[in-house]
Amino acid sequence: MRRFISDTIIFGFVSVFDRAIGFILLPLTTALMSPSEYGVLTLFQTTTELLQYLIALGVFSAFFRFYLEVKDEDSRKKILNAAFWQVSAVTLIATLIFLPFVSAWNQWLFESRGIIFPMMIIPTTYLAVLISLGDCRLQADGKALSFLGVNMVHTVTMRGLSLALLFIGWGASGWIVGLFAGQCITTTVFMFIAFGGLSWRVDLTSAKKLFWFGLPLVPLAVSHWAMQGSGKYVMNAVLENPLEQNGLYGVGERISQIMAMMNLAFALGWRKFAFSNIHHEDGPRLLGLGATIFFAIAGFGALGLISLGDDLTRWMIGQEYWAGIVVIPYLTLASFCWGMTEVLSISLYKSDKPQILSGCYMTAAVLCIVLNIVLVPRFGIVGAAQSWMIAEMFKTLVVWAAGQKYFPISIQYGRCALALAVYVPLLVICMVFFPTTTIASSISQFLIVMSAPVILYFIGFFRPNEKQMAIEEVKKLFSKVRRKATAS
């Protein structure tokens, strides 16, 4: 559990640093782009996310599964080498398939706003996958400071270049060019600190293990994308001013991504912790305790974001984007359920049932697409957000039920219920008694939200050993950073 908390703090929250900076810069980027331009950027990012899943072919989970299983350096290098060249080969195939349709993509998706948008999709996707693979290598090796340094380089170069191009009037295309330039610099750094020693010779045994473990996870990943992104394509097809509507939805999604950032931080800490403990004799208890901790902390994040998300948007962003506020509560709950599903899915990984996990995801994705087709024409961006939320709730329930059947983990349901008994009434108080966006209302909502952990503390939710462990890990992290700073 100490390792789980430590990895979550170090690797998880460092990984969301770039997204956090993007969120902080949101007032500036929305001021420099119209809702339509922001809609172009939203669709570009959604498309590259789909291609990332297809190009990766589940390689990240497969990498952790086999890289942590072996201990000798030679075997680990073979696994890394096989993962690198698998990604590169799939990218080449995707490029050959994608190129003949560049003009069609530009017309349908971006309303012929510039050939640069479809042309940059494959290169940025490939570099994003390589950067994620490099992150996996550093996390698996426990190289926290290198992980921190590379992510800082990535964020500073990418955000800095993108903003510079926005300021000189390049719009959405400038942001994408800046993204690509930052990715090139980061990948170059990774070639020295994470991908050193790569060979042209691929170990076929390692390649087969990675491929056949990761391949069944592709429907799972694509299904997740379909739930998150299909509504944007339906909006693009059926709504008037689709790019503007996608821009409004994208801003609401960016606000709700605070929840997604919290999920990602825990997921990265959870990934190493879970795969290291699924074979431990005390694994069900440890995994259940980790799931309980996630539920409590992520639930607190959802409480805060639903209560304060509308205020945050109005204080940060120009009035032309305020229409996107309505999607924040639905997308926040969807993100919370997604994170919970990621945690609960470890039961199906342990029982070697990835096909069942994929089936759960695919069923939820079909449900989401059907809901989008029905709801988006009637309710617009709200319909897209509601479709994703309902489908994510369904997915969480079916993954939990299937996982508990094959490999039950000891979730502490009583503590989860106790957290809900605190969060739900506080949310109702915030929404009923402080619905307006004023300084007094925002401060009142903030104080109500921050009272949640205090209430949990006094009603005995936290156990003494957990409080002490968390304090020690935070102190240890700051001590390590201080020593390194002093030494440098």
C-alpha cells in the first residue's frame, strides 16, 4: 500500500502535470480561439485518441504484464524492443491506409479548413504512443526523477511553442504544430533515457507474447473511445454549426477533465501496484483496500467538480463558451465511473478473462452510440454528455459483477457507503442553496466541499495506520525532492 500511494503521488500526478497546465492555460487558449476553432481542435484530439488505441494494440498493459514478470535486464530489453517495433510497424500500416482519404477527412471532419489537420493526425499519434511507452519504461524501472524531468520538458516545449503560434495568429493549426514540435523534442530525449539499446533484431517470442496479450484489449480501448468520442461525431453530423457545438462541448469536457486527471493519476499508480499484487496471497484484500481508497478520493473530486465546475468556467472563460457549462456534471460522473471501472477490471485481468472485459466494454459502447443517435438530435451537447454518463455507469456495474464472479476482491462496501452518505447531502446543499455564480456563493460551495474530508475524519472513515502512512509518504517525497535540489 505504501508503494501504491508513493507511485500515485510521483508517477500519477506527474503524468497529469501537462493536462493541469493545459487546464490553467484554458482562459488564454479560449481567448485566442473562437468556439469553432476550438471545435476543430477537439475533433483533432478525439481522432488521434482513437488512432492511439489502434496503433498501440494494447501494448502498454502487455508491457507491464511481461516486463515486471522478468527480472534479468536482457529479457526486459527484448520486451521493450519488441514493443517499440510493434508500434512502429502498425503506424506504417496505418499511414498507408489513411493517406488516400486525407482530403475526405478534411472535408467531413474539419469542413475543409486546412489539409494540415488530417495530415498531422498520424505523426502526432505515433509520437504520443512512443512517449507513453517511454513513460511505461521509466515507471516500471522506478526512475521517478527521470520521469519527472521528461514530462517537464514535454510540457514546457509543447505548451510554449503552441502558445507562441497562437499569439501570432496561427489558430488551431498553430496549436497542432506546437504539439508536434514538443513531441519531437520529448521523443528525442526518450531515445537516450528510455529507448537506449534498441536493436533491429526483434525477439519473436517476446513479440508474440505482447501481441497476443494486447490484441484482445483493442476492442476494450476502442470501446472506451467510442463512449467518450462518438457523441462528437454524431454532433458533427446532425447539429447546426457543428464545430461551434463541439467547441462548447470541448470546453465543458476540459473542465470535467479535472476528474479525468485524478483518475489518470490513480490509474498509473494502480497499474504497477495491481499487477505486482494480483498473485500475492493477500492480493484480494490489498486490491480491495486500494479500490476503496480510490472510491473515496475520486468521489470527493467528483463532489468538488460538480459543485464548483460552473463557477470555475464563468470565472475563467469568456461568455461565448458558457453554454458548455451544462455538460460538466454529466461528464464528471462519467469520468468517475471510468476510473472506477479501470480499478475493478483487475479482477478480469487476474482471471485471464480479457475477452469478458472487452465484451463488457463493447456492450457499453454500443449502448452509448445508440443513446447518442437518439439523444443528440433532441438535446444537443447535453444528450451527448448524458449518453456517455449512462453508458459508463452501465459498464462499471457489469465489470464489477463479472470481476467479482471470477476473482473477487475485498472492497470495503461499508466505507464506500459512508463516503456516499457524506458526499451526496453536501452536493445537494451546494446545488440547492448556492445555485448562482457570485463570490459569496463560490466561497460557500468551496467551504462545504472542503468539509467532506473533515467530516469523514471525525466519523472514523480513515484508519490510524492509513493516516500515518499517507503523512509519511508525503514527507518522504518532499525530502527526496529537497535532497536532489540541494545536490544540484
